[in-house]
Amino acid sequence: MTGTEQTPAADPTATPGFRLAYVPGATPAKWVRIWNERLPDTPLTLVPVAAADVDGVLRAGEADAGLVRLPVDRTYFSAIPLYTETTVVVVPKDHVVAAVEEVTLDDLADEIVQHPLDDVLDWERPPGQPAFERPATTADAVELVAAGVGLVIVPQSLARLHHRRDLTYRTVTDAPGSAIGLAWPEERTTDQVEDFIGIVRGRTVNSSRGRTQPEPKNPKSPKKNDRPEPRKKAQQKTQQKKAGGGAGRSRQGTGSTGAARRGKPRKRS
């Protein structure tokens, strides 16, 4: 590019797009489909980001909103909880746990349980026996399980994301859950963010709880001369009838008085 060339200026009339960050395991497909149906002229861009990095991405303005794992910093972000995931333990298919439908944390007390550095579950104390070294990521932990080194407890969506044919998973009934929510910087609540909030909350396209439309401050009262013409004519006819009836009564009264005077006998002198 030479020094004389210039980058084309952005079109100021173009509709701004919407950038949606999402963490591993979050599934935005349904909401993206609805967005594309309702707002075909507003492009939506998906921004995949690690759960540990989504806070910085939203603060830096690299995305307008995000499907994140809660909680978030509520002094900076607004957030809407969407759903809480089931927690499962990932085990080899030939493991004894695979023979049952669900387990408790006590059932895993003697097992080596991998606790990756990017774990998204809020443990007071990680269950099971600790591994010699913590794996860096959930993906690494799943690889260790496949190699026969312990188990790993994760939200169900991450178990599906890292699915392998030689592994399976079972529900852990008393493990903490992981909540997914929509979050965005409160000071940057744009029209596009409001549109997406309406979609994730299930509002219809004609819902009155969408974007609010301003009402006129001083609505004009109808003028007298703006009344429909038929009504005006009807009022005129009524007034004419009243006027005619009053005049007839007046003449009739005058005539009867005169007749009475003519019929009165005169006094004799």
C-alpha cells in the first residue's frame, strides 16, 4: 500500500452489527437463528473465547455481549441468568461408574479426580483424591482420563464438547452446577443488546416489552372544526328545529291573547 492510498471511509448510514462472545459449552445457535430471522439487515458475529478471558474481551469492547459462566462482576456488568447445567463425571467406558445412571461425590471419594486450571465449577474443596499435577485445561484433563489417569467432573456441555468414543459420563447429583448467562457492560446497553435480550427472554417480534417507543409529550386535542361533517350538519338541523318550534309557540300565544281581548265586554257608562 503506497502513501497516497487511503482506506475507504466507513459508511455512516450502515446498520451497526452485533458481536456475541460465547464460552466453551455455551450454545448460541438457537438465538442466532432467531436473530437472523428478525434482523436480517443487522449482521451477528460470533466470538468464541475461553471462559477465563471473556471478562477482558467484553471490557475491551471486542464483543457487545457474551454468553458467559456466572457469576460476573456486577459492579460493571449487567447479567441475565439463562440456565444451570447438569454436572457429570467423565469416566472410561469400562469403569465401574459407567454401570450406574448417577453417582454422588462420596462415591468418588477414593478416585483420583483431575482438577484443571480452567475448571468452571465453584468447589469449596475439590472432590476425590488430587492428581500429582493439575492439567492446564479441561481438554487436557479429558485426555488424561482417556489414558486411564483418574476422572474429571465438568458441566455436561463440556463433556459433550470433548466427547470421545472410549469415554462416557454420568450425572453427579450433589455437585455444584454451572450457570450460563448473558452479560454485557452496563454502560454500553445498545439497541442491539436490547434486541438480543428480547430474543433470549423469548419475547415475540411484536412484544410490547421490546424497545420502548417514545410517546408524544403534549398530544394535541381535537379542534372543533375537525369534527366530522355529518355530525356538524346534524347539529345544525337540530338547532333549526328548535328555533322553528319556539317561534310557532310565540305566535300562537299572541293570537289567543288578542282573541280574548276582543271578546271581553265593555263597561257601560
